[in-house]
Amino acid sequence: MKLKDVLKRFTPYFKDYIPQFVLAFIGMILASGGSAVSAWLVEPVLNKIFVEKNETLLYILPYAIIAVYFFKNLGTFMQAYFTAFIGQDTIRRFRDKMLRNMLSLDISFFNTYRTGELLSRTINDIERIRAIVSSMIPEFLRELITIFALLFVVIYQSPTLAFFALFVLPLALYPISRLAKKMKKISKKSQEKISDISSALNEIFTNIEIIKANNAQNYEQSKFESENEKFLNINLKSTKIEQLVSPMMELIGSIGVAVVIIIGGQDVIDGKLSIGAFFSFLTALFMLYTPIKRIVGIYNKMQDAIAASERTFELLDKRASVKNGEILMPKHINEIEFKNVRLSYDGTNEVLKGVNLKAKTSEMIALVGSSGGGKTSLINLLMRFYDVTSGKISINGINLKDIEISSLRDKIGLVTQRVYIFNDTIANNVAYGREFDENEVINALKMANAYKFVSKLEHGIYSTLDEFGTNLSGGQRQRVAIARAMYKNPEILIFDEATSALDNESEREITNAINKLRHTKIIFVIAHRLSTVQNADKIAVIAGGEVVGFDSDEVLSKSCEIYAKLKGKALI
């Protein structure tokens, strides 16, 4: 990827900032023009005041110098402020777009990329891109304008000296271009290593309980120190290249200056050039090398941003493999059917091998079987977290693939063994993603047998939960999650080991609440507790990705050997 490719991606945004671009460009002209005029003023100051002793100009030129520097600094401020505004606001919109795109991607995407890496790309990499828009390119343009303005002064004062002063610059292009290529490679490695460090920290902070329980602090510290040292070595290489540029430019520039002093000094001695013109030329020349040095430095830093752009655009260009349907979910669900459903997550190993299953309104279907049999995979397909490899799932005879995904999920309440609690109030956790209604929140908490403990909290339903809900017990967190599912008033309820963290009394009360809803809903339950399974209308016994039995507890106990064994070992 090249700089022009990066700018092309930002072009649609730039048209919204035309007034700011105009003001920033005016600022660049003022700043660059001020530098050139200040160099040119050296000639009249020396010739008119110190050589010709013109007393009138003695009291005029100092004010001119103040005015020049006033406008120069005003221009610098205008350019810096308005380009920063353009860059910051563009990146804000760009980051919003990036998150919106990632949220539209499949669950498989989030299983592929580490959380720390996604955080690094969304925050660190985009921040590096921001530097291109808000500082690097504006500074590059300003320094370029400054170079042309100072070149005008240099050539105006002495074309001959200008030739000798500038002939050495092309010599610097080859080594600088080589350094820039190295810089891009190192920058990419640096950004990848930041992702590794972010991922390592995310794992440590997320799994801190298991780390401490296993006395693994030293092990994790050692792993982190190894990654951190690699990051240091990469950054040192980057610093070495960055710091080579300035000495190289100064050394090459010094050759040009030495030649100018010899030739220009001789011209002054011979009377071919005035002292003022020579010093004006020399001042402009010294000032000229500074923006050239800066441009080279900016060019090297751009390689870092371009490398970040490649990683960022990779995520931005990803598209969901689970395609959205166009048919809205039926108002009332009468039947769900799995017909010869097969699923392979990786394209090779099938986790579901021709599943056939039917569920109708007012039925509670229990899914049982050994771990890894495919129970959760069935739920993943119904939620359309994944698509079937072959076969079909239909709702009221409509292919699930043809149904609009958001309308499908609006009709499903999902509670899993892994509880998701947000750092927000209990009320907002229950009403998550839907319009808030206080009475409905309280009603959902009562149905989940949670309102009793919530009402005893200092702020009731408006009490704030810590990250992951650590200020609640495991059973309390689970009940809040169940209340969230109840709040949606869905037509399909899915409980994936949802009552595993509850005591017997709480489970019994929630089961009673579920039983009251059964006549209007389809309920799927994955559970190991015998009481939950026996309460189901039908039980699907899943083994090796196949439904090996589908009937009531009484019938399966007699006709299905696998079910009988599970029941006997209390593994249901």
C-alpha cells in the first residue's frame, strides 16, 4: 500500500471540510511566506542599516520584522489547528465506521482475532493513521511551500551560489529511500508486537482469578517480559533509522554550505556580491535545509502510518459471510424445523451430521448429550451466529437464511452458562439493547427470581454493576442474565446451561416461571440437571453430531441406551 492509496480512502470525508482546508492552506501560505520574507529581510537590514547607515529604515525595518513574525506564527497556528480538527474529526468518523463494520461481522471473525489485537488495531493503528491526516501531510505541504519560497530567495540573491549549494541534495535521495523501505517493515512488526502485548495484557486481566489460583503470576510475568523485550528491540531499530536521517542530511548539507562559503566569500571579496545579499542567501540556505530535513523525517514517519493503514483497512474491508435475509420474522412462530442439518466450522470436521428436529409452539425441548456432541452448535445455527453447511432450518416453513437477522434475534431470548454483565446499572443490563421501561424491568427481575436481592441494594435496580458483575455472586449474575432474556418477551427462549449456577430453590422458581410461559413460546433447554430435563415435553439426545433419540423422558429411558446411561450417571 502507498500513501496515495491511504489518501484515496479518506477522500470521501475530505469534501466535508472545505472551509477548514481553505483556512489551513491560508495558514500554510502565511507561515511559509513569513519564513521566506524573514530570510530576505536580512539583506536590507545589513546593507541599508549597517552598511549604508540609513537611519529612517532603522526605525521601520524592526516593525516589519515583528509584523512578518506575527503573520508567520498566526499562519502556523491556523494550519495546526484546522488540520488537527480535520484529522481528529475524520478519524472519529473512521473509527465509528470501523467498529460498525466489525459489529456486523460473524462470530467466527471474533473467534479468529484476539481481543487485544482488535483493541490495538481500533485504537493504536487508527491513531497512527490520524497523524497522516492531521499533522504529517499538512506539515509536509507547509514545508514544501517553505522550500519553494526559500528557493526563490536563494536563486534571487545568487543563481550561481544556488547551484553549488543544492547540487548535493540528489545524493541524499538513494540512502533515504532505502531507509524509508526499512522503516515501513519495522513499523509493521512494531504494530504487530503491540497487538501481541495488548492480547497478553487482556488475557492476564480477564483471567486474573485462575492466574492467582494457580500461582502463575511469575509465568505470566515472564511471558509478558519476553514480548515486551521484543517490542523494545523493534523500537530501537526504528529509532536508529529515524536518527540516521538528520545527521545524514546535515552532513550532506554541510558540503553545500562549505562550497557556498568558499565561492560566495570570494565573490564578496571581489565586490561581485554585497555582504547583505550574501548573508541573506546564507540565511535562506540554512533555513532551507531545515524544512528539507523535516520533509525527509515526515516521509519516514509516514511509512509507520502506511503500515498501520494496511492493518486497519484489512478489518474495514471484511464482510460478513452470514448474509442477511430480507423477510421479516413471522409475528407468531408456530414451528421450527431442522432438516438434515450439517455443520462444519473449519470446512473439514463436521460437528453436526444430518440433524432432523421439530419444535412447535408451547413445547419445551431439552437437548442432552455428552460434551462436544453438538448441542450448542444447534443453538448457534438457530441464532444465525453461523450458517448451516448443508440442509435447512426453517421457521413457519421460511428458510432461516431468508429471514432478516435482527428481526430473528428480536424474537429469541438467549441465556448461556457464560454470563455477560456490563459495567452499568442493573436496569440497563436487563433492558440491554431495548427501550427502557421500569415496570417491565422489575417484572423481568421477578420472573427470574432476582428482584428480591436487587431491591435490597442501596439503589435498587439503578445500582451499578462492576465489570463482569464482580459485585454480585455467580447465581445473582445468572439471574440478571435470565431477566434480560425475559425482558425481551421473546417467542423463542434458549437456556444453555442457564440454571447451572443457581441453587435448587432458585432453579425451581425460574422453572415455574418458564412453565407459565410455555403455552405461548418455544423453549430450548440444554441442561444436565435431571429435574430440568424430565420437565421437558420432548428430549433430543445428541451424540456425535446426530440426534439418536427424540421423545419423552419415559420413552427414551426405555428405548435409548445412550440416554439411559446419561441418566444413570447423572450426566444429563
